[in-house]
Amino acid sequence: MSLCRSKRSPVVSKLLFLSLALVLMSSTALRAQEQNPPKADVFLGYQWLNPGGTVPVGGFPHLQVTPPSPVRTKLPSMPIGYGVTGTYNFSPHWGLSVDVGGNFHDVGAESTISVGPRFIWRSEGVNFFAHTLAGLNRLAPRGVNRSNGLGAVLGGGIDLPIIRALSIRLIEADYVLGRHNFADVVGPQDPQLRHPVLEGVRLRGGLVFNFGGAAPSAPVAASCSVKPSEVMVGEPVTATVNATNFNPKHTLTYNWSSTGGKIEGKDTTATIDTNGVAGGSYTVTARVSDPKVKKGGEASCTANFTVKEPPKNPPTISGYCSSGHPSNDYLRVQERG
């Protein structure tokens, strides 16, 4: 019985490099993602697997009187399979995934149950993700007792968002590692067959269902108005602010200021005392904030009002009548100002 040493294929090396590149994406690219992600997503789809290993495989004992001894067999590609992944998103980029996959062939079956972190880069038309998972790798060669070994899955893929609730997984490519023990059927004279290591590749495609997460909301805004917009010195001005797109369940904070006069504000209304103010144009500013929102929870607005001073030389009218003969009486009117 010959011995052979498993080698890591160029495909596996490329997958490792791709996964590392996805995880190390620059912060500049991350700032382009300004949408609210789903709270969770579930992938359901097809899975193809090349197990990438040589294991002991038995014959068909039900067709023979004496069961044959296991034979060293290189596992072939397994085109019949399924894949399921559920991910809970802790942030726009990071989540925890639980992954289940299985493939079947006449010579045996391989299945995995893995858990680990997932990193995803989201853009408007395409999502790239990478994950590193660890868990159980179960191998069941034909005619041999199944082996439950340690396994790992490393890879990533591309999702195409269709609507908010649904995406298409265009492709997922993973390196699949599994370590097994067949000491019950293989002697110590063949240590590699006795303890085989699978270094396989799997490909997936299917649908991704997205759950939770609010749709991108309109930015908060505020609009200001004053009444009246033009007053004489000493007359009051009333300013109001209208806040929109804030969370109606939160209590907002209002701050008022003015470039002229004494302002007193309470919530959405403020009064400006113009006593002693020189004539001219002034601006009132309102700032509305939501203390429970750390980012994007503040808006401000301004409105202008004009204060006029009374005329310094008001117009006057004076007149007098002469006394004397009635025919000589007259009225003189003089206007100044």
C-alpha cells in the first residue's frame, strides 16, 4: 500500500489570499457604506464539493459474503449537495455565522457544521464577504464507520442585492479543512490513511433572505420662521422652529440664539425683546438635537428679522391767521420735516 503526501493546491492558496484581501479592505471604502444593514440574513442554496483527500473506502458488504477490506480511495468531486448559513449582524460589517453544508456520492458523504465571524463590505449594487469558520467535519466513506473530526471553512463570496429582503449569492468559494481518524479500520503501517486530512474546495450559489433593519431614513431637518419679520424698536418678535424626521418617541433639546435683542426660548418657540436694539437686520438661530442619537441627530435653521428705529426728525405742521379786515384774513400753513 503506497504512501502519498497531501499538497495544498494553487486554488487553495488563491482562496486564502482572496479572503485576507477582503478582510483588510481600507477604511476609505468602508465610509461609502451609509445604509442600515439587516439584523440577520439566511443563505439557502446549492453546494458543490471537491473533498480533496484520500480515505479508506469499503466495498458493498451486502453483495458479498465476506466484507472486503477498506481500500485507499481518492474522494471524487461531489456534485450533489446543499448549503445553509445563518448570520446575525452585530454591526454594518461584522456578524456571527452558523454554517451547515453537506455533499453526497456513491463512495461516501461529507458534511460540516461550523461557527465563526463574517466580514461584509456593502455597496449599492454588490456585497463582498469573507468568513472564517470552525467546527465539525463529518466524513462517512462507504463501508466504513463515519468519522467526526475537527474542521474549518475559510473563504468568501459575492451577493447581488435584488430588493431589501432578498439577494442572490452569485458565488461563494471556500477552502474546507477536515481532520479524521480511521484507526479502527486502518493499521499503524499507513499513518496518512489512518489519520487523513481533507483539504477541499466547495462552491455555492443560491438565495440570501434578509431580515430586520430599518430602511435608510431621511436626514433630520429643521425650519425656522419669525413673526412679524419687521418691528419697531421695543416691539417683540416671536420665532418658531419645526423639526422633521426625528424619532417621535424621543424628547428633543432646543437651543436658541440671536444676533440682536434678548431671546428667551422654550421648546419650539422663542421670544425676542428688541428694547435698546439699534435698527438693522438680525438673525435668530435654533438648534434641535436628539440626545439619544450619537450621529446624525442634530439639525439647525435660521430666520431673519428687521428692527426699525423711529424717525429722528418727525414732520410737523404749523399755521396762523391774521386779524384785521375780513377781506384780508388768510391761513398760512408751513410744513417741516
